[in-house]
Amino acid sequence: MSARPEAARRRSIRVRGISVWLIALLVALVATIQIRSQAEVERSLVGADATSLAFLIDDLHRANDSLAVEKSDLGNQRAKLESGQTGAADQVLTDEASRLRAIEGLTPVHGPGVVIVIDASGLTALDLQDALNNLAAGGAEAVDVNDRRVIMGVPVYQTNGGVTIDSAIVMPPWTISVIGDANRLGVVADLMTQQLRADRRVRAATYRVEADVAIRSVLTEKPFVYAVAS
Amino acid sequence: MSSRNLASIALLALVALATGFVLAGQVKAQLLTPSNQLARYQALVRSVQELEGTNADSRRQIASLRGQIDSLESQAAAQSAATQALKNEVADLRAHAGLVAMRGPGVEVTLRNGVPGPDSGSQTGYLVNFEDVQDVVNLLFAQGAEGIAVNGRRLTPLSEFSGSAGEVVIDQGPPFTSPIKVVAVGDRNRMQAALDDPSALPGVRARQVQFQVHLTFLGNPDLSLPAYDSSLQIPHVSPT
């Protein structure tokens, strides 16, 4: 008589135990989903917002287009060298030397672009550096400020006497000549001059788009003392 | 009711309560971030990742093409003294343009995000930004650097810095975030002395105090710089 209720009681305990384990498993599952979902949300909110991502996508598209052009150009150079035609290598090397001298600011250059004139008192090296950064982002390929060639590595500093480029003071008004895609540079120059005109320190800020901007200033190549090719 | 029964019921109640809380949290999180918003965000992230993949592939191909061109030029130069002279000139120009890997003594500078101030609100002064990196780079170039790489990205005469708070974009990206490592090969003593000068890099130093932004550097007798692996086009420039 007493064996049956005992068996039923044991079964009931077992079922209850299994239920508890099942519920605990469910809790663990839901908790994992919850934590992962929150981590995902946090990552998305802390990392970057959708607008920043959209800008990043735009930048990457432009960068990849630019890399594709470089690949195509290098492919053409390789094909020319592989052709084995007389003088092909000399032609490729001569073109490359000419291009690199222009990139490094070692030769006078010309091309389409913009000329910006900023007349102001109290502008600092930071203001000039900002302008140069904006123009670089707008596709500047060669830059000159008051007959001083500017490339990466040419220091722009603030001193007691004013703003210096490569240790030479550049007194206002600043005339910034830039060669590159005139349309893109025109948009950048327009925005820049609008902002500058709203600045109390600025007396005048104008720009003109030109079909042929001439940059005559050059830099002197500094031979390497410490670095060796590896 | 036995004590074991009571314990089981209490345990069940506890587990049910926990389940309730977790489910409520899940529902709340989904209400805060509607699933379609998250999906849109994830699609954007996927796009960025794909574009970054393409970017990396293109860089590898460009590096490989430059290597092949160099070999072909060397073969041609071996057959003619005039071509060899041209090749030497181009090699020197390429080295100055950052198109050749180089090594030598120098310094490694590390910039790392600080911590947000207690009442800094939406201020981002604790984040390393592109101006900080540009300031360090300008200082190093002014003090004898002959070549510089930032997080393994070699700088060229046309290099440009941009970005937003906490993001540093150099040339054709993709963006870097803290920590940022600037490696410069050149006059190690001059560069170290300049970095030691408390009046140098005033912007970063002020934020070292305010937000504990990190700026550390270390001299090294032998550092390596990779070759530039991106676009160096000047389609609108013609030599006069």
C-alpha cells in the first residue's frame, strides 16, 4: 500500500527537478541573448552613429576609387616595361622622376586650381594649418603660400613674430595657390572664405578659380643622413 | 508541507522572477533599439567592412605592382648605364617620397586616449584626434625626421590628415583610433630633445593634465618604416 504513493512522490520530485533545470536553462539562454544584444547595441551606439558611418562609407568609396586609379596607372607602367620596346624603361623612369619631383616640391608646376587671398590680423599657425588641411582634403596636389612651397613635412609654426613656414615668417595677406581638381577645390575655397569672413580678425577673404595656376616656389632636397633603404 | 517542498517552490519562484526580469530587460532593449534600426546599422557596418576589405586588397596589389615595376626597371638598368643613372635618380626620389621601406635610428611616439573628466559632458578632449597626430608629425619632421609612419602607414609629401573626435584618417584611410603609434627615422637625439621640451606640443600637454591623454616616446637605434602602399596621383599638376 505504501509503495505506490512513495513512487508517485519520487516521480513528482523528479519532474519538479527537471522543470527547475529546464527553467534554469531557459534563463541562461535568455540572459545570454540579452547580454549579447546589449553588447551589440552598446557597440553600435558607442562606436559611431549611422551618420558617421555614412560619411566613412563615402570617404572609403573615394579612397578606393583613388586606389583603383593608382592600380591602373601602375599596371600601364608595368605593361610598358614588359613590352621590351627600345627606350621604354628610360621613358617610364623619366616620367616617374618628373612626377616625383613635382610631388616633392622640387620643381615649379602649373595646372588648374584656386587662388585664395586672406587678409587678416591675428591669424595663427593653427588657422593656416586648418586651411591647408581643408585644401588637402579637397584634393590639393601642389600648394604655395606667399611664395613658399608647402608639402607634408614642411613645418608651419607659430612664433612671436608671426606664422612661419619652413622657418620663414609669412606676413598677411596670405595668398594660397593650390593646384588640383578646380571644381572640388572651388567648393572648399568657397566654404573656407565664407567661414573666414565671419571671423572678426579677417578683413577680407576671397578666392578665384583659375584654369592655370602657376607655382614657382621650390624646395631643396635634403639628403638622408640616418635612414637607409631596407 | 515539507521543508523540501517549500524549498522547491521558493526556488521555482526565484527562477520565475529572474526570468521575468530578464524578459522585461530584453523587451525594453528592443524597444530602445528597434530591430529595423539595428539592421540598418548592421548593414552600414557591413558596407564599411567590405569597403575596408577592398581597400586592403588594393593596397596589397599596389605594393605588389610597385615591386614588379622595380624589378623590371632593375633588369632594364642592368643593360644600360644611362638607364642605371635614371634608375638611381628615381630610387632616391622614391625614397624621399616614402615609396621605399627604410630603416635607421629614431623614436617611437605613442598617443593614447585619456579619461573623460567628471563634468566634461560631451567634450571629447580626452580622445586623441588627428590634430594631435599632425602636431607630433610636424614636430618630428622639423627636428630631423627623414621618414615617418603612423600606425604602419607611411607618410608622403602629399599625405593629409583628417578625422573626427577619436578618429584619425590618413590619406586613403581607413581610420585609426587610439592608441596611435608614430614611428620616425632620423636624428634621434634632436627628436628626443624636442619631445622632452615641455613647451613643445602645448595642445597635447594641456590635455595630458586635464584628461590624462598619454604621450610617451622611446628612442631606438634601429627602427623600420614600411613603404607607402596607396595612391600618389597628381593628375592636375604639370611641371613648368
